[in-house]
Amino acid sequence: MRRTPSYADARTLAIGAALVALGAVLGLVESAIVPPLPVPGVRLGLANLAVVLALAWLGPRRALEVSALRVLLVALAAGTLGGPGFAMALSGALAAWAAMAALARTVPGVSPLGWSVAGAASHVLAQLVVASVLSGSVAPLLLSPLSLALALLCGLAVGYSARLLLSRPPLALWARSGMGWKDGWLRDSSHAPALPVTPCSQGVPTRSRTPRS
Amino acid sequence: MTRADRIVVAIVAALALAAWPLAALAGASGRADIAVVTGPKGVTELRLDAPGRYAVEGLRGTVELVVEDGTVRAAESSCPDKLCVGQGRMHTPGSAIVCVPNSVTVRIGGGGDAPDAVVR
């Protein structure tokens, strides 16, 4: 049964907030471990995991909020707010969200795996363009082939992680049918069998299955 | 992976492959013995056949460039991640060193731009 979520839906808010927290923590962990790659701005993109999940569970609008908020939180915590690194991160995040939301809306066959790859690619491209503009040199753009190739790999890795999480929601609470943004795609997709609501052994209360109005 | 996913992956892979010759073309026109250094204070050119050590003023400190054996590398930088140092020696036209936190870039292969006062 389809339930239209209202904007102030408590559950949506809670999941959105949890995803912001997840994205911020993953982003911080990432900013602490710099991969030994000779390209600025290339990270695993783990934080994009939270945005992919938000897009799947909550829709494009919430995904944008999650993405923008986690970038802001990471910048605040890492002390990079206002620097060129922040401009790159924000533009990358916005470009990634735009690409993923556009794909999710317009191309029905693309799964979160495809979103993630497209998001990673637009993320690095936007970053390199902004770096070029900021530094007034085409030098950053000369790195784009390597960056794109790495983005493809990282996008695939994050996409597969997202798929795992989407097919096995971490809390029984989240596993309710109709959870997906496009109602029921979690149940329809081949990798995710129908999800019964099972009581969580850790004592997480399961919600009543009687639908509210 | 759905069929549409494969198409997305193929498009990104094609972009990466297409960017390779484009980036090479963009840089190949320049000379291999000149590095264009762009910093927040301006642009200048370094001759790679004259060994030396140069300090480039960046946004949050300096980037030290070392020219030796016809190559240039960032030997030291005041940035947190030191990605520019990790980029190593550069000598082919079109290759580049980028330090984002300092907003300093070094690109091999210069045109004929008038030097500005950045390098001390």
C-alpha cells in the first residue's frame, strides 16, 4: 500500500539525519586517509554512499539535503571551510547529486550502481573544472583522464556497497515495504527479495504494520 | 548490474579514454623544456634546463619546486595532504603538478607568456 510521505514525516527525517551522520563520518574518515594517488580531490567517495542511499530511500530532494549538509559538516570539522578544497568538495557534491538525481528520475533502468558511477564521474569532473578556474590554469584538467578512470573504479565500489546495504537494510525498521522512493522498487529488483519485517534481536522495536491514514 | 548500468559505465569509460588524447593534445603543443607555474600571485615560466630550487608563494604557505635533469617536482609544500609532492617528477608536455590548497599549478609546455613576478 502506497503511503505518500509528507515533508515533515518523522521517519523520513530520522533516516535523513542518520544518513547525514553516516556521510559526515565517512567523509571525515576519508579526509583523514589520503590515498597515495597523485591526483588532488580523488577519494574513494565513500561519503557518496550516504547520498546514494538517500536517493534510493528518500528521493532527490532529501538526497540533496543530505549531500549539502554532510559536505558542510566535514568542512566544519576538518577546518577547510571557505578554502579551495571546500569549493571543490561542494561543487563536486552538487554535480554528483545532479547527475544521480537526473539519472534516477529520467532513466528507469539504471540501478544505484549506475547512479554511483555517474555521480563519481561528475564529482571529479566538476572538481577539476573548479580547480582550474580557481587556480587560473588548465593544469588540473590535464589530470582528468586519470581522475575519470579512478572515479569509475571508486564509483563501482561504492555502488556495490550501496546495493548491498539497499538489499539488506540495517534496521528492521527501515525494511518496511514501500520504503523505496519509487514505491516498491526494493521489492521488485532482482537482487532484493521481498523483505519481511523481522523483529530485531537487539530489541529495536518493530513498527506496527497497520498503515496510518 | 542492469543493462542501463552497463551503458552508464561504458559512457564513463569512454569519457576517460577520450580525455586521454584530448589532454595530451592540449599539452603537446608546448615545449618540453618550459614549465608554466601558476600561483595566486601570478604566472611565470621556469626553464627546465637550468637546475635550481624555487619557492612559490601559495595561499597558505609556499610550494618548493626543484628543477633538475630537465624535470620539475614539488619537493616540499605547506599543504596538509602533500599530494603535489606525491605527484613526483614531471617532464613530458601536458603533464602537470597541482597543489589545490595552495592554488599552485605547474604545467609542462609553455607558450610565450610574459613572466610575472611569482618565483623568488
